[in-house]
Amino acid sequence: MNDVNVVVLTGYGLNCDHETAYGFELAGATSQRVHINALIDGSVPLENFQIMAFGGGFSWGDDHGAGVIQALRMRTNLGPQIHDFVERGNLIIGICNGFQTLVNMGLLPGFGETEPAVESAQQAVALTYNDCGNFRDAWVKMKVYQASPCIFTRGLNDLEFPVRHGEGKFIAPDETIDKLFANNQVVLQYTRDDGHVADGEFPFNPNGSLKDIAGICDATGRVFGLMPHPEGYNHWSNHPDWTRQKALIRRRGEQLPQGLTPGIQIFKNAVDYLRSK
């Protein structure tokens, strides 16, 4: 496969769609921003794509909880199509509000060897209000679990992306969290500056997520959800510490960073995976 086509959802309070589409373009894919209604009425067939991106924002104003109405609308109108999409070996990423939508749809954590039918999937985890009681807009550090089967994070280690959310606290029963770790489905955990897990400490863990969980995948590694925004780090100068880093690099006589940022590398991993099939 040479052409990798990405559908980036738009409409009803979603945002970050331009940045997400741009990120996939930088990663070598062809991206198309598509209104949810165009998928539902079939004017843009889901079969045209190999990656589906549920982006950030406030779908339907988060009026009944973050991602709740979007999940219901997608599940009711596109459940079988999304199930078939995953079963064909395609990829799905949910970022922030997209992550909230995927867990509300029951697509994550997806403990089975293959994804359950979307129309019958049960919600097993949730993302709820931040412990700090307010919206967090900040950069966070994370570690990547190398044992995870996640396609999107292959070859990546320590990451730093922005978060922008009011409902990012990952919660689940103890037995579900234990199962996520046992299955290597925890992909990202928030860390302190020294690289050790945050152990719930604010602001390193920005929302109070249990076990510092920032992202998970399904058992196949082809469905990935995370609260931080990789598309928000599409150029090295996006980083809030960029000017100081640039000065230090030049004083050491080293080259400034070249190539793709870690944020875009997440998208490129997905593109490269599909091209290798």
C-alpha cells in the first residue's frame, strides 16, 4: 500500500482537526477533514480510508459528559461500519475528546484478541473531571511502555505533549486496571521531570488519573487513545522551552533538531505500519 488515507472527524464542537490533518500530512499520509454527518449519510464512505482520527475539542459541548453524545451518535449510526473498519486491519486514534469518545463507545480498552462489535461493546473505563477542579492547559511528560503492542508509539520512549482538558482523569475498577497492565495495554503514563512515574502528584499528573495513565490501546495495538495532543507538537518551535533549548544547543556547538517531532512520529508510525502491510 502506497497511499494511506486518513479521515479526521469534524463538526459539532470538535476542534484540532486542522492540526491533526496537518500532522498526518507531515507524516506522509493523505488526510481529509470530514464532517461526521458525511460519514453517517454515506456521502463520504468510511471504506475510502485506512486511519480514522477522533480529534480533540468539545463535541456537542460535552453537554452530557465529554464524548458521550458523539459516542452515542457514532455507535448508533456507524457501529457496524467502524467494527468492520477495525476488523480489516485499519487503525484508529482518539486524542483528548476522541479518547473520551472511544472509551464511551467501548472500543477501548478492547480486551479481546479482536475488537468486539461496536454495537455490543460495553464501557469498561471512563475519563472524568480533573481532580484539580479546573481546565488544564499545560505541557506534560510521559513514558512509553515498550512492551505495549501499540502501533503508534513504536520506537518512542520519553514524550512531552500539551494537554488541554477538563475531564481527563482515567478511572476504572482495580481489576480492570490490573488487566490493562497485565496485557501491556497501558501505553503512556505521566512522569515527573526525572522520568519516574508521577505517582498522582500534581501538576505532573495533571488530572488525577489512576496509576498516572495517559493513554491505552486495545489488545491488537491498532486502536489507541490518549489525553495529550501529539498534533500540538508538529514543529520543534511549538515547545514552550524552545528558545532556551535552542540557545543551549548552539552554545554546545550542536545541530538544531532536524526531521519530525515526536508528535508527528506518532502519526508516521501509523502510516509506515500500513505501508508495510
